[in-house]
Amino acid sequence: MRTLLLLFAFLLLPAPAATGATVYNCPREDGTMMLTNLYDGPACTIFTRDDPPPPSVGDGRSRPYEEAIARVAAKYDVETNLLRAVIKCESNFNSMAISRAGAQGLMQLMPETARLRQVNDPFDAAQNMEGGTRHLKYLLEKYEGDKTLALAAYNAGEGAVRRHGGVPPYKETQNYVKVVLDHYDRYCTYGTGDDAITRDDIQSFVRSDGTLQFTNQPWKYSRDSEYRRPEEK
């Protein structure tokens, strides 16, 4: 299976157009795909919102980091596929990623976690992976190898796991754990050559302005009051 170059596709349709209005599939210069109701040149082809999300296309996002991932995973005795899955879910291998909450870099380290793990530059891929892997190893040891609890703590914090006696009842955290473990299972089964986002990975959310957003990281949006599922309209 080929890897995926498409991370996010935005379908710029107002809410009243939910009946399957025709939109255009417009490839962009960087190889990503944008779905829009605005015709943007001869490269655009007709696409309707009732159609399934577009199929996967090739992506080499993880390749520049594979050697470093293997090295740091071996250094801290963390499964390579688990580390890869965390990075995939956290930043999709974007070393400059910044979340709305302020998490930074490949493994989306919060500033306090970066300081705790002695990461001076969270946008330096090597430093970020070093600190993030050290933190993940600490959590795996704390929870005696339980990946579910370690991932929940990585996302929501150890305090939240302690207060709730397990995975916190936060939709974001529950989705996060599921997505990381799904990627982990896929890497274990197919290896890095199958670094693809399938149609089943993509979900859609309606924003407050009525536009519809497709994303392969629903856990980042499902908790936001600005977003709701299309069927909840």
C-alpha cells in the first residue's frame, strides 16, 4: 500500500449545501488535495460531497526521520512502531507543528514537558524525539508497560489518569489512545511501507461557520465546541 501525502482536506461548503452539492477536487502545488466549491483552474475535477473521501496517494513524511526513530527507540528501549505511531498521531511527522494548546514539534511537547525532559529547542527534530521518547519511556515504566495508560497520560497527563483510575473520560484522550494504537497495529502488521491514511481514517466535522472539514485526526477536533458531526445538524 502506498503512503499518503494528504493530511487535511477542507471542503468549503456552507451548511445549506448538505444535499450533495457539486464541488471540485483541486490538486495543489505541494501535492496535497483540496476539496472546494470554488473552481480553481483546469486541474480541478468535479467531486461531490456525497462521494467517499479521496483514496490515498503516496507520502514519504516519515522517511527523513526513520533512522532517528530507530536510534532513539533503541536507546530508551521503546518499541519503534509505538514511537512512530505517537509521532504519526501527534504531528504527522511535521517538526514545526504547533497545537492550539501550545504543544510543539514532532511529539507535540508542552513547554513544561520540554523543560522537564531537557529539550531546549522543541522544533529541533532530534531534541524533540529524544525528550518525547524519554517521557514516553517514563510513562511506560510507571504504568508497567500498559500502552493504553501510558498513552492516556501522554495526552491528558498523569494527574488525570490518577484521578480517574484509568483512561480519563475525555473524548479527545479516548480518541487519541485509539488512533495511536490503530497506527501501532498497522505498523506492526504492514511496516512503514503502509504509512497510509485510508478512507476509514477520515472523519468530518462541521465548523461554526457552516463549512465542513475532513480530517484524519478527529480526536483533535471532536472536543472543540466549534465543531459538530454533520449528522448532528
